[in-house]
Amino acid sequence: MKKCVTYICAMVLITLVTMPALAQTNTITGTIFNRVNNERLSAVSVLVKGSDAGTFSDDKGNFKISVTQKLPVTLIISSVGYGLKEVEVSGTEQSINIKLEPANSLGQEVVVSASRVPQKILESPVSIERLSASNIRNAPSANFYDVVSTLKGVDVTTSSLTFKTPTTRGFGGSGNVRFNQLVDGMDNQAPGLNFSVGAIIGLNELDVDNIELLPGASSALYGSGGMNGTMLMTSKNPFKYQGLSFIVKEGIMHTDGSERSPAPYHNWALRWGVKVSDKFAFKITTELIQAKDWIGTDYRDYDRSNGKLRAGTRATDPNYDGVNVYGDETTADIRQVLNGVAGQAPFLAPFIGTLTSQPINVSRTGYTEQQILDPNTVNFKLGASLHYKLTPGTETTLAGYWGTGNTVYTGASRYSIKDFKMGQYKLELNNKNWMLRAYTTQENAGESYNLGATTQNFNEAWKPSGGSTGWYAQYGQAFLAAKLGGATDADAHTVARATADVGRPVVGTSEFNDIYNRVRKIPVPKGGALLDRTDLYGAEGSYNLTSSAKSFADIIVGANYKRYVLNSQGTLFADTAGTIGINEMGAFLQASKAITPGIKLTASGRYDKNQNFKGRFTPRVTAVIKAGENSNFRLSYQTAYRFPSTQMQWINLDLVSYKLIGGNEAFKNIYHFDSNPAYDRDSLKAGKTVQQNFATLKPEAISSFEAGYKGLIADSKLLLDIYGYYGQYTNFLARKVVVQSRTGAPITPADADAGQIYSVPINSTSKVKTYGFGIGMDYKISRNYSLSVNAASDNLTDVPTNFIASFNSPKYKLNATFANNGFGKNNRLGFAVAYRWQDAFYFQGDLANGNLPSVQTVDAQVSYKIPSSKSIIKLGANNLLNQYYYNAVGNSRIGGLYYLSFGFNVY
């Protein structure tokens, strides 16, 4: 009996082990083509109808899929821009060829950012813009990041070649804390700077699957910072996009020699994606950009006492302070020197008295940006990810992006971001119903330094300003001697400056380089170095409850956590005593339901808490009303908020001329505002003493109403998108300039310039309003021609007097693109011409304020496809007409960039 049981158990085990092997497995292979031009199509989805089995075609258009069902089976073939096709397969003896029909894809693109669930862009409940990999590939821009500037309602501020900051609905500038940017779900901000550092880190052109941009309030789904918009960049999954791809771009800049001699532009990018098995895939990406950067050449005279440009040059104004000239921020009234001479030589007192009835302000001699800034821009990026499918529907990803380089950023001064390093690393689990993600951002400022502070301290290093033999003593004595000799004021100042500048190091000499390099490495305020090593840690998850709540509504819930660890050793933040931690957490819920066949409502709410502020609840309600086939109206009420940024809370940056400080309660004690009050500087200049009340800083919030329409007309060849919005800010966050007595004595109007000056963050007690509109038209003309035109307007009103709002958006802006992605023999030729125009406007920034002229540029490219290797040769130009422009006071002037590129395996 015992032996019988043993034999039976053995037979059962053998049966269980061999049953899967006995199950019939069929392997289907095939190749997918474009029916029109017979090109092989990669990244095409191949699904087995009625099962979870699926795959994608590789870079040669080939696919292989194993099925356990009995033949015949039906394959569902789909790809963006092509019609859906079902193919019945009854045998596996031969590879099958499948040809897809190109479709009119206008409005059919699938987006996920508007509601965190896939939906056609036509059916989105809020305004949304999308760029596909194909859009980026056919654009004339040398860098994919520039393509964003062609989207409706987008402003891009260009600090330098590789530092560009997009925004929507106002508040443009070199860094925008009201606009979120996410790369594969990770917040792409540099945690010490609080905003994205452009394209220094993240994806390269070859690895961009798509970019989705939500203009306007988006905090209800994406948390603090989404006041004015959120941009989501998604990379290519190696299960879908496989093979080796690379792009080599070689170009030329500064062709007219106005800033520097013509210089080469290099941009090389590579991506390698490998599907090792049905369960495991990986990818590696890298990119190198090297060029001689654009520079700031705004030499207009700037009056820092009232924040306005003024007429004058170094030759005509002894107190000249050029916008892109550094070191001349140091200024003093030489009457003190002259009165000292009068005290020592009383017989000169009457004459000196005729000279000192008015202030005689004089600035140190500065250096231009071209003289002191290393023009060599280098940006190197490296990325990699490992993907493993735990089940057919659950994928785990371990990914990292790392970047380093040199660039230039405009803030309270111009900053040389030198040897900057930043890494982002994540672990993620993804299922069609849920997601879990943990990531970290590690920032290292490298040898970054402040140009203004460095050059001011450089001047002090070669000759101190003060003292009996200092620069100002020499200047004052030489000025008096010249006046005694009968010289005019202008000639006396010229002689005095030449005398005081004796011994001034000459740019390019070893003496200059030795002193400057030593000073720039000394931390501010004694030098110019920033020692920022701030980190960010984040975790988030979401769950789609739709399947369990089908009878009621489609429901999604989610939560997230962030921790900032500020670490600048006192050079950027008030963290001399050690690192400063800031914790944030939040949760959201969204429910959507079609209440009739033509109306769908969505409601969402989010609650967030920052350890330094009270919690915030942000609701959003949207409605999509179907007016007809491919024709939808949308209505939304959206709210958004932002906690004051880490810099707005804790920055403590000594810029020598003034201090940029945060709004944390600790600053009242640090600078003794309780015993030595600060006063509104503008009021003080007007003879009034208005004390600044340092109220507790509050989160900023906005409530926004929007209406829009998106639909296909003209036989589905024209996509029309129109929106209008109106919003109202509460607790609007801005900066204000205040002044404090240096001695503690009662404040006087003279202290407006002589006192200690601060830039402080404050909330407005009144409502600030914003409104605008946008209209876009995309027209598919026959024979692959297309025309896109969009225009937008953004406005801000009711800003309190003396508030520095930095709205920085032109009232009107326009984009137009005319293109063809396939004409000539076998449709191998292509071209695109993009025109951009923006209205003149008044710019407000921490560096300088002033009027900006209107800007118009033309970008263009022509291309030729080589189907055998899926390659493209492209000849292109950014700013084709080489009309130099700048879009922020003090920023680099951008000229033409002309390039020739070769892309292998890129379509």
C-alpha cells in the first residue's frame, strides 16, 4: 500500500511538472510596414485578442510573439498615427507582413496628464498641449527643449544656450517656481534652486517619447508649484523602443563675429535599448553638448537705488552700473573723502564746500561679462534604466539620470554654473491599476559662483575701496586736484578714475587670472562661491479604483511625500549651523462619471501640508460636453497653491550691495528687525517712513475659471482649439525692497541709499487678478503639408504698489509653423519653417528691470530620409536671420545657430 501511494504521488508530480510543457505554444513572427511608402515601422503594439499576451515591433519593424491559444488567433495592431488593424493568423509556418494605413491623427493623440488616465486629447477636460517624438524629430530646433516654445501660450526665458525656462500664463524668468516639470514622474527641480535647470539633466532627444503640457492651475493633481502649469516628459520604454540610435549635430555660432569669433557647436546623442526577453529590458542614453555660449551684452546704465535704467555710460556717469558689467555695483559718496581733506587743509574748505552741496556718488570700475566669463559651455548627460516585468501587467523600473556641465543662469546676479552636477534616481512599480515610486535628487553646485559678488570682491583684493590709501581715497584726492587745476567735472572724474585704477589687473594676464580664480572659490560674501549640496527625497503612489467602483464612478486616489535637505554651508541659505530639513506631504482623490452620453464630469481634491505652513485643500471640477463627433466644449474650475519655495523660506544670500533673504520667522531675530525695524525703501525715498510689518508668510493660492472648445472641422483636416481663463490670487507672493539703519539710530531718508538694503518676500493682502486667452489651429493639407498657427495673451492686474511681481509675459504672442514630413521621390524629403513673435513688455527681475523690445525669430530645416537605415540627414538653423534678441533684462543675447545633423535609426 505504501509503495502504491508513493507511485501515485510520483505520477501526480510528473503530470504537474510536464503539463505546461505539453501545452501547445505557437510562435508568430512578422514585419510591419507603412502601406504608403513601405517603410518598416518600429514600436508598433501587437496584442493577442482575448489575452494579456503582447509585444512591440523592434527597430527593424519585426516582431515575435508566443501564444498558448489554439490557432487561429487574432492580432490587434496599433500605433499612433495609423489606423487600427486586426489580422487573423491561422499558421506559424511563415512570417507575416502587415501593412498599416496612415490615419489623420489630429486630435486622436492619447494624453494622461489632464486626468491621470489615458484619454484622447480631444476629450481632455482642461487645456493641454502635446509633443510626440515625431514632432520633435521634424522640428527645426537644434535642441528638443526649444520645441516647447512653439506650443500655444508658452513663454521661454533663455539665460544661456543650455539654460532655458518654460512657463505658461505669466511669471517668466530664469527659473520659475510656479511651474512644475516632471521627468518620468520625478520632480525635475534642482532642490536648492527650486526650479528645473533646463536641459542640463534628464532626457536626450532620442529618448523622448512625448511631452505633455498643462497650462494653468494643476496643483489638484500634481501638488505644490503647479500654479501656472505642469510639464510632463516621458521617456521611451525599452520594451517598446529597441535598438541602437544616435544623432550627430555639428554647427556654427557667432557667425557675424559681433560677440566673439565664429565658433563650432557640437551635439552628440546616443540611445541603446535592448529587450533581452519578454520579462527583461534595459536602455542606456548619453548626450554631449559643447559650444562657446552666448553672453549678456546689455551695457545700459542701471540705477539700483530705484530699480530703473537711466541714460549714461562709463564715460558720462561716474556712478555707472552696467547691467552686464560686474564689480561696478560697489558705490560710495566721495564727499566723505573731500570733507576729510577740508579738515586737514582748512584753506581749501570754502572751495570744497562748492563741490559737496550734492552727493558725488562714484562706482568702482567693473568688467564686462565677456571679459570675466568662461564661454566654454559643456553639458554631459548619462541615463540608464532596467525594466523587469513581474507579471505581464506589472513592471518594475530602476532608473537614473545624471548630468554635469557649465552654463549661465540669471537670478539676483548672473551666475556661472560651473562643474554643476545633479543626479536623479528612482525605483518604480507600475501596473495598469496602480503605481508606486520612490526617487531622490542629489544636487552639487560644483564651482558655481556669482559674477557680481566675485568681481566686487576681486576689486577689493587688488585694491581695497576704503582706507586712507584705498581706491576711493585716491579717487577723491585726484578729483579734487583736477578741480583745483580748473578741470570740468567730467574731466576731473576721468583723471580721478585713471589714478585710482593704477595697478588694476588686465584681463587675461596671469595676475588677473590668479586673483579672480582665488576669489571665485571663496564662499560668499567674501568671495563668489556657492557651496550648495541640497537634496530632495520623494515617494508617491496612486491606485485606480474604477474596477471596484464601476457602478458609481471612475475613481483614482494617490498620495506623496517630499523631503528637502538644504545644505549650502551658509552660502545660499541660513544654514551655517547645519542642514535644514523641510517636509511636505499630500493626498488626492479624483472621481469622474459620464452623467449622460454627451456630458462627463470630473471632480478632484487634494490636501497638502508643509511642516512650516498650514495645510492646503485644492479642489478642481471639470466638465466635457460633447457637441458632436470630434467636437467638445470644456469647462473647469481649478484651484492651485504653492508653499513658499525653499529659497523664499530660507535664502540668506549676501550680494554685497544688498541681501536677498527668506521669510522664515528666524530672520526677524537674525537681522534684529524687532529692535531695529526695516522700512519700505520707495516710501523712504519719498520722505515717508513706512515700517515693514513682517507678517507670517503664507502659501499663495489661485482660483481659476476656464472655458474652451476643441474640435475637428473641414472634413477633419482642421483642429481648432480655443480657451479663455480668469483667475484670482490670494496671499500673492512677491518681493519687496526694504532698508534698515546700519547704526540702529532712527531711520532717515538718507538711509534709503546708505542703509542696509534687503529684498524680502511678502504676501499681498489684496486680490491679484489674471486673465487671458489662446487660440490654435492645426491644418493637415494634402500631400503631407501641414500648417499650425497659435496665438495667446496673458495679463496680470491689481498688483499692489511697490510689489515686484515679475509677471514677465508679453501681452500677445504668436507662433506659426509650415511643414512637410514627406515629399519628393518616395517621400524622402522634408522641411519645416517656424516663426515666433512676441510683443514688447516691461520686465521685472532681481538683477534688473526694464523694457524689452518685441522679438521675432525664424527657425528652419530641410531633411532627407534614408529608409534602409532609418536615418535622417538634416540641415537646420535656429534664428535663421541671425537677429540677436533677449527675453529678459541681463540675459544672453541669442544669435543664429546653424547645424547639419545625421540621425541613425531615428524613425
